Amino acid sequence: MKRVSLLVSGLMLLVSGPLLADPESDRLAFVNYFEERFPDVELEAYVNGVYALDEASYEQWLQIEEFPPYELAVEDGEELFNTPFANGKSYADCFDNGGIGIRQNYPYFDADRGEVVTLEYAINLCREANGEEPLGYKKGAIASISAYMAYTSRGNRFEMTIPDDPRALAAYNNGKQYFYSKRGQLNFSCADCHVNNAGMHIRADKLSPSLGHPTHFPVYRSKWGELGTLHRRFDGCNKQVRAEPLPAQGEDYRDLEYFLTYMSNGMETNGPGARK
Amino acid sequence: MASGIRIRAKLEDGVAEVKCLMKHDMETGTRKDAKTGELIPAHYITDVTCEHNGKVVMTAHWGPAVSKNPYFAFKVKDAKPGDVIKVSWVDNEGATDSVEETLE
Amino acid sequence: MKRYILASALVVVGVTGCGQREEADVMRQSEAVVAEAKKDAESQPPAKPAPAVSMAEEFAEIYQNAEAAARQARELKYSWTSTAPLLEAASKAAEAGDYEKAMQLATEALLEAETAIGQAEIQATAWKQAVVQ
Amino acid sequence: MQLQRRIFLSGAVAISALLAVPRALLAAYPAKAFEQKDPGDALKSLFGSAEHSPSDKITLTAPDIAENGAVVPISVATTIEGATAISVIVEQNPQPLVASFDLTPGTAADVSTRIKMGKTSNVIAVVQADGKLYSTSKEVKVTIGGCGG
């Protein structure tokens, strides 16, 4: 049985054509996969993560969203965002449109820096450019600031373009490779859980679909009892397959976010979100 | 200091539907600190008072099993635009917080 | 050589197990993999009865190899979270003079780290087959 | 209405409340009731009686399966005339009494909150009206494990 599967996947390899397809055909195939797999789920619903696939949880989630616990953090974030640095400048000076309504512009490939810049990364670049210490990347102030910036951007759509720059494509492919590579003692890739097994149970939990994953971060997880960033979640996912996580906002995780966000390109930003 | 209570009220047919979210850890006293391994002392809101134009219309008594950052929704009768709804809490350590909202 | 076989086994289980059943119990499948790896570790030749000094030396060698393999796995970004605790437990057991246990734990860590390295080598190309087409 | 129960529980507190500001009522936090390990004892401590009869005039809204036991959204509403209190009990919690709401004619008997549940349990909503207790209950399953919880 195992041999047959291997043989089949080998054959598929032969007929499936070029392996490093361009990002847009990757995205179309990705979206198509979920549309075929879950024909009853509207494409727009994927921004709600697992709640797109789980009606009973969706009902509870709506009740939580009635007055979501992240609202307190959004307020904190607004205050932090508007607090000037020691040099008198503020976050607003670092971002387009004063930082309001621009969440969907991240991540992007920065040609000058030669690397992917995510929103949280940009927040710390801003701090450092103004002589401030960088913030921790997984929770706390950076999550609150990111939540506030996302909150002001709700409903805006990701309109990512991957520039015609071999470095940008390399970053995209690095993220893609990370996404599809099995790792950890449990030998799972991101895709094993969130593509192949999306909507199925892992013990008591339903696995969320990868499509729409990056739209709603940062999230307030009831499990955390606080906000956390997308990279905090990467960290948790890696640990759950018993793989040692890589540094938050390190090159690999930023590239992963770049790939993931491209897969959800065209969808609405709706962060911050509430999750179990 | 800004209030740690967020409040929203919706007036419909003379009934105000009031929803609040209160910033509070609601520690049960049975949880251990992940780093030190020591028990985190119980710390939770015990009483929530809801006032309508200065008159107490509801008192809620809570134990530590109300969730962290508690959510509380209730309905006030005979309400009209301009009425003031006040929500305040006291916790087991004597700390308090309150917020007022004028109905529209 | 051994690590390739093990890692291939991991890959086969992983590929065939996914997405086939209505409610795949992914955890159970993976625990089978872990159990398999554990069983394999247990079947390693147990410490031979020998004087304590040579056992210490033998342990030191296994431990060094395990540590080196673990370092390599980490450099490849494929380190498992379960390996470092095994190494720690191994050196604790050795400190307490329980070399038999120490060697068993260090061997398990070595096996894990080598499997992780094999995983990295296989995934360097295998991931392409998993891409949604 | 508000004061009736107080007199029954503790006359002294109620009388002082009549004379002083309404906030004096806060002194009457039913600490003993919250400490009880048994649902019946908690009710007895709170209302003086643990006897409650099922009523279809109480609506308890709670999920069949809690997404996360730390945050279970619940609502209790009743159409029973003259309801003076609503209490929420989670049978299997170490301290079953979770919350109790004292109503007045100025409020509708309709409250919502989010509660912690240690494990699968019956949730009981108890309504006090005219000195009697009425109830309805619902089982809420709490599952643990996986990647989300």
C-alpha cells in the first residue's frame, strides 16, 4: 500500500511539470485546492480561520467577537503607537499615511534592505532608527501596536506583488519550502496540518485552513489569555510537531509569512482576531 | 486614569442592552507560576454594580470561575436617551474600577 | 545509513497517512512513528557489563557523538525539541553514576539527532512533491 | 424586591443598607456560598434552600462543546414574573457557584457572561422568584488536547 502511494506520487511528479512554479500559479492552485475541498465555504470566509469550517465553534466565536478581549489591547496599542519616542518622533513618522490603514501593505520585499519586511519587523526598524530599543517579537507591546495598526486597516485587501527581483523570488521560495517541509519528531510540515488535514481533528481540535491564515493576526488566544503575533504562533506550531522553533522575525519566519500572505493575496485584513 | 472597563449600550424600545468588558486577570488561586512553580494568589472581581441614573439596578457577585477579562451583558428597563449607566467593580483585594456611559 | 532508512520510514508514514480518512487522527499516526523510533532505540545493544570506568568512557563517547549530531541538526534548522531533554537526562544519569541509563538516553538522543539530520536531507528535495498543484 | 433576600439572609446588613448608600449592599458578598464544594450546599448558603424545581421559563444558552473551557460563553434569561436573582452553577467545578446576579425591577432578567469550566459538566441556571427556586440545566462538554487548547 505504501509502495503504491509512493509510486503514484512519483508518477504525479513526472506529469506535474515545473516544480518552482511562479507565485501566482501557486496561489491559484492553493485557492483552488480549498475551493474543491470545501465547496460550501465562501472564499471570503477563510479570513476567519478555523471558524470558516466549524459551525459550532463559529457560533461561540461570534459571541466572543460581540465584545472581543483584544479590544483592551487595541486601546493599549493605540496609546503606545501615539506615544512619542525620546527624540520627539513617533511611529507615525515611519509609516505611510501615518501608519493608519496600512496593515495590508505588509509583508513586502524591501529592495534596499534585500529582505522581507513584515509589520512587526518594520515596527522595530522604526524604533531602532529613532534610537529606541527593539521590542520582543512574540507578545506584549509589539502585539498591541500591531493589533492597533491592523484594526485601523480592517477591510483593506492584501494587494501583494512580488517584485521582479531574484532575491524576492528566492525569499518567496524559501518560505514555500519551509511551509511544505516536514520537521520535528512528529515529522509534519505546515501543509500536512493546514492544507492536507485542514478541517480534520487533531485530538479535540479542528485544524484551521492555511488559506486566510495571516489575515487576522495578531490574535488574542484564550489559551494565551493575551495577544500574540503570527510568529508566536509559528513558534507554537513548530513546538507542537516537536521541532525546535526558529527565531521570531528571523529570515525564515519572515519568508514563511511572505509566502503565506501571498497565498491569501486579495483577501481582506481582519486582524486582530480572537481564537480559542 | 483611563477606565479598564469597556462599555457599549444600545437603546431599543425603552430597554438598554449594556455590554462590558473588564480588564482583570481573574486568578483562581490554583494556577502555578510557570517560572517559579509557586501558586499565584487568587485575585478576582467579587462584586459588579450596575446603576441607572444613580440607582442600583443590578448587583452581580462573582467567584474566580468567571473568565479572565470578564464579559458581562445585561438589560436595563425604562431607559431613555440621556440616561446614564454606570458599571463598577470591586475585587477581593479591594481594588475598584468604574465607567459611565450616556445612552443615545 | 541507518538514519536514511529511518527517515524514509518517517516520510512514507507521513505521506500515506494524510488526508485519506474522514477524521484523520493525525496525532495517533505520529505517535506510532515516535513509538517506532523508541522501539528502535531500545533495541540498541544494552550496555555490556564492564567496569565503571570503561562505561564512563563509553558513555562519554556516545554522548559526544549525540551532542555533535544534535548541533548539526540545529544548524540545519531541523532540531527536535525532544532531543535536548534526552541529552540533559543522560548527563544527569551519568552524574548520578547510572551509566546504563545514561547510555540508553544518550543513544536515544543520538538516534533522534541523526534522524533529524536525515529528515533535513530528505526534505531538501521531498518538499517539492507536497506542493499543492 | 432587592432587599427581601437580604433581610432573609442577613437582616442587619439589609437594614444598614436602607439607611446608608446603596453600595453598602456590596458588603454582602456571599463568600461562604462561593467556597462550597457541593452545588446543593452552595445554593443553601446563597438562598437558604437547595430545593429547586425545573422550569421551562428559563433559557440557558451555552455551547454543546466548549471551544475552550477557560472561556465558555453563557446567557441566562427568564420569563418568570418577579425574578429576584439568577445564579449560575457548574456542577463539576471545584467551587460550583460561578456567579450570582441580584435583579431589581429596573433590570430585565437576562444576563450574559463567560465562565471557566474545568471539565465536562452540567451547567445549572437557578432563578429565584417569590422566595422559590427554579432551574434549568445543560451539559457542556469540555475537551482538552490538540494544538488549539
